Amino acid sequence: MRFFPYDRPYENQREAMDRIHNTLGRGQNVLFEGACGTGKTLSSLVPALEVAREQDKTVVITTNVHQQMRQFVAEARAITREEQIRAVVFKGKSSMCHIDVGYEECQALRDNTRAVVDTERDREQLEARQRELLAESQDGDGSAADARNAVMDELEEIEERLEDLEDQNVCDYYRNNLTKDTDDFFGWLFEDVRTPDEIYEHAEGQQFCGYELLKEGIEGVDLVVCNYHHLLDSTIREQFFRWLGRDPDDVIAVFDEAHNVEDAAREHATRTCSERTFDSALDELADADDPRSEDAANVLSAFHRALVETYEDSFGFGGSEARSASRKASGRGPRAREGIGESWEDVPIANDDRKDDLTLEFLQRYSGRGIEDDLEAAMKLGQELDEQYEEAYREGETATRTECQTLGAAAFVSAWMSESSTQGLYPVVSVTRDAGTDEVYGRAELYSCLPRQVTGQLFDEIHATVLMSATLQPFDVTENVLGLEDAVTMAYGLQFPEENRRTYAVETPPLFSSDRDDLAVQETVTETIHDAIRMTPGNTLAFFPNYGEAGRYADRLERETDGTVYLDEPGVSVEELRQQFVADDDAVLCTSLWGTLAEGVSFDGDDANTVLVVGVPYPHLDDRAEAVQEAYDVAFDGTETGWRYAVEIPTVRKTRQALGRVIRSPEEVGVRALLDRRYSRSAKSDLGKYSVNGTFPHEEREELIDIGPEKLKFAMRNFYGDHEAYDGEPPAP
């Protein structure tokens, strides 16, 4: 309890801390599901810090949600008031750089700056030695005169070296790190838990590079708060642990919002290469005066032409008759080039009985001494060009550090040829439209379907992990998907008074995609939403399967309700919209279950009293989603496993996350309603596999009350009336 910063834990919080402490002490992993009010952060962080203190470890707590990052900082600051710990909040270089340069440029600048500073220090030492020898020679010491002459020769060489270095690019901020006293900065840094913005501003005021000082200062700290990518990206993780001065086994990791780790790991494992990278690589090779450039261009141009031909084929232009027939048979068919927008759109290329379309096109177009030989030439030439770019930037010959496109393109093609048929990797081509030039161009992608290829290695390396979320169940699925071995599991439901909430499964018609345009269905759903809004003494949150449905019902509600209707739309500031909504007192906010308001954002107190989930938010089931299902079917030996793991469970997690946006404290009173028959217990026998009621954890299913849409208004009126939530007379049902 020495790391617990408050008077006493919540109910069940002490039990959770004890269990997590014992588990981490044994070096095991923990899957911890806790509803709002269970104090998940401190339940995980307090025992992790205790084990770290006992066993000389460092705790790394990580999230991909900005609001949770702020919460971690607040909790860490509270802990430091009770027990002295050294804690830092770490962010990526791009958000903390004072001169806004990329990673490669920064590396070159640091090397140059260090070389200048080291040379200047050498000069100072030689000058001091020269003065000493001068004094000795003036006292009649003949050997001192000879030694002084040797020092003067060295000084002359140093001066020449400094003249050369003066033309090189350096970073003045980093130079100050190396030449000025930074003790006061580190004293300030560890007086409290400083945010990256605070570090940036404080460093800017002293003309220091705060990011490099932060890297220098985190060695041996007790706690680090950071983003997912510091742990999920293997290259960044290796550097990160080196900055910490820790081996992987010396790290205890705590993942917040851990239901997001699956998608985040998949993203980190996915490789992409744009058509424009190939364009730049070929231009680079055309300018290269090297005999290997012809072989390199031969293989890269063949892949480039194949990429273009493959997506052009999807527009109905070009391509072999066999591929065109296959595409038509699979239902892919041609698409309209004019319909391509500014977001990436997939062109499915995978085939069940042979290589993917891009590989087949590439093999057909390539001719030369051998793909492997040409790729080897491209890789070696690319590495040499990259070294030349590094040297040119270091020497000040270029203002920016050029990235070698040949190296990137060759590495991707090499990976494509060796891994595109690997189980769990899905080859795909995508297209987009450049808003500036109106040009359509493409990219190739090796999409990673199995996140455990990333997470399994991480969990094997580090000492122990806590994965916490309000929606981790079913635990066996989380273990399988992420590659956890023998994890200890625990789950705690809402700790707030049950009498302060109601959770309804409203038996409105199921919003299957084929029924959403049915006017009778829309009328029933609109009337039910309107009833819920009228009976809510305050604001109502309404989540829909997508932004299109949110917009549809927002339009209908504007004609029905007297209150303000807010619509969350892509491209509109979510935070500004949220602030307008919570400042109101009789409004409804319509948004998508796949938007940013569905998780990680709290609507506390009177911000919102009722939350509605309208429909079941199944994702768009494209070829990529089907590839994930197939990969899960193979990996976990079951024909229904893929649907359950990849679609149904993540969908219900989305719903559960949305329900958690209200009822954020023991005093709050509210209603949570699921508007779709697929959520109800009574409809399970009628809907069969389309029912999602059984996918909810047992304790949450027990709270679901089946109710007809026409009765919801009476139930809500009675519930809120019993809690005296209405200012005057309850609204007429």
C-alpha cells in the first residue's frame, strides 16, 4: 500500500492488487477486466511498482488513448506525493523535436554535433597543455619546448579539422546538451512527473534538446508512461530498453485499453510500399553512376509495372484473360476509376489455388539474370547510396537527409517474394487519389492477420505483463490471439449501486444491412430513440453502426425532437463537438460506434445520462477481414473460430465500450439501452447464429432486461422518476 496514493481502495481493488502482486512476483502475465469504478489503473500500477521495487525492475505503462495518458500522469503524480519514485512520460521524437527533422536527419545532426564538440574539447585540452609547456620551457626546460612543438602540430591539425566541421550540419539544441550544465534540468525533471509538452517548453526555454535529455535521463527510472509503439515495434523496443538501461526481463509492462493491442500489433507487423516509392527509386537509379543500377532498375521496374497493371486491371483495363475471368468469377468485377477517393481502397489480389495476381503479373513481366540476383544488387547499391546520403548530410553538402528509395523498395520486394505466401500474411493492393494532382496511384501491402506474431515474442521476452481493459473477455480468445501462455485472469464488474442503473435490450427490428432502408424499420427505430430522449432528464448519447446511419437518424430526429441534435461527422473536431454537447442539458449526440467517442472518452456527471447503442456494429466484411477469419480458422483449428475471434467478439466489445461512456461514479444515475433484437435473450432461439446475446460476459447478460420498443418509455419514466431525476413533472409517456 505504500504506492497507493489515496485513503483506501475501492471495493475489490485491494483483492485485485494482491492477486496482481503475487502473479507479477512469479513472472506471470495477467489479463484484468474491470468495469468503470474498479480502479484498474492503480490496481495494476501499484502492485507492479511494488514488485519492481522488490526485484529491481522498471514498470512501463502504455496506452494508445490520449485521455488515458493524462490519467496515468495524474495517478503517477499522486503516487509521488506518497512515495518517492522517478517517473517519466515518453513520447515520439517527431512531437518533441525543436527543429522538426526526421529520424535519419536527427541521427546525422547528433553525430556531427558530437564530433564538433569533441574536437573543440580536444583543442581546449591541447591549448591548456601548450600553455603549461610554454611556462616550463621559459623556465629553462628544454624537453618542454620539444613537447610544446608537438602539441602545436596537433593543434594545427585540430584547427584544420574544425574548419572542415564548420561546414557540416549541426543542431544547436543538442550542442547545448553537450556543452552546458544540465543538472538543473534533471533536477526539475524529477521533481514531479512532467508531461512531454512541459519538457518541450522547459527545454525550449533553455535551448536544450528535451528529447535527447529525456533519453539520457530515463536510465534506471521506476516508471515510464509511453505509447504502444514503444513496445510493439521491435526496433523501437530494442532502443527503448537500451535507453532504460534494462534487459527485457527487467521490464514489467502494463497495457491499458488492451482490447486494442490486437489491431495495434497487426498494424506494426504490416509492410507497405507505395507506387511513388518505386517511382522515386527508379529516378534514383537512373541518376546513379553504378553498373549495378541496371540490374536493380530491371527488377524494381518490373514490380512497379506489375503493380500498376494489377490495379488498372481492377478498373477493367488490361490484364490477362485468365485473371479477368478469375476476377469476374470471384465477384470482384471492374470498378469505376472516377469513383476512387482520397482514402485507400483495396484491390483484392489473393487467389485460393495459386499465387496472388501481383506476383503473377510480376513474374510474367520480369526478365533478366534472376530475381534474387537483381534484388541483391539493388539492396547492396541501396545500402551504399544510403551511406552516401548520410555522409553528404553530415558534411553539410545537403540541407536535409535524403532517404534512399532504392533500399526501401528493394527490401519490400524481397519481403514480398519470400513472405507473401506465409500463413497469416495477406497480400493486397490498394489505390487512392491524390487531392492535389487528382492522380490515382497504388501501393502493395503485406497485411498481417495474426497479431501474436508480434505480441507473442514481446510477452516471451519481458518479465511480466498486465493487460487491462473493460472489455477483455472472453479471456481464452485474448490469450490465443495475443500468444499469451498460462495468463492469470480476473474480472470485476461495475462496483456502483445496481439500483442506479438499468440496461435494456430493446426488441426493435434487427438492423441487418438489408433492412436499414426499410421505412417501417426506420420509423420504429426513430420513435424508440425519440422516446428515450424524451424520458431522459439530460443529454443522450446515441451510437450507430456507422456514420451513415448516424446521419440518417440525426436527420429524422431533428424533425421529431425539441432538443438539440448534434452529429459527429468525419473531418469535424470531435473535442469541440463534445464540449458543445456536454454544455447542453437536453440534447442528443449521434455518432458511430467506430468513432473516437465510443471509447476512452468519459461523459461524467450530467454530461450524459442515457446511452443508446442502435444496431450491432459489425465491421465492413471485406476481403481483408475474410483473410483474418481464415487465418484464425487455420491457426486455431476451427471453421467457426475465425468469425468468432475476428468479427463477433470485437463487435460486441465495441458495444460494451460504448455502454461504458456513462455511469462513471457511484452517485450517477443512468440508462443504457441496446436497440436491436439481436441483443435480447428472448430472441436467441429465433435468430440463431445472428443473436449476439451469448457473446456478452455472464454478469453483463444478467443485467440485460428484454423490453419491447413501445414499453421503453414507460420503463425509463418510472426509473428516472424513482430517482427524482426530473426537475418537475415527469414527461408524459
